[in-house]
Amino acid sequence: MEKNRLIWACRRGMLELDILLSRFVETRYEKLSDQDKLRFDVLLECEDQDLYNWLVKKIPPESSTSKRIVDVILNTL
């Protein structure tokens, strides 16, 4: 996905998610493997509340695919 479209897709209903996801796209997305880019695109389709819980480490994602990209995001913060 094009970077500008990704930044737009990172705009969520929660300011915290907007900041975390947009910052990740700005600083790290281009360095990801093609597989991780696909994982990130799929992650953006998840519900805001799930994303929030995963990214503030309240609960881990159930899927290993989501867990992988959430770990990548958290390791860049």
C-alpha cells in the first residue's frame, strides 16, 4: 500500500492509535519485509479496541500473524 494511503488508514477512532500507528508508518514501515508489510495491512483491518489492547500490552493477539507485527510495532516504540 502507498505510504500516504497507509497514513490515512492509520487514522482511527482513538488518538493513541493514530499516534502509534502513524509514527510506525513514518519511521519503520518501509524497512519491513514484504511479509510484515502484508501483516501490517491486515492488522489495520482489526477493530480499534483490539488494536488498543494489543498495543498497550493488555492482552496479546490470538493469531500468530497479528502477534508478529504487534511485536515489531512495540519494539520500535
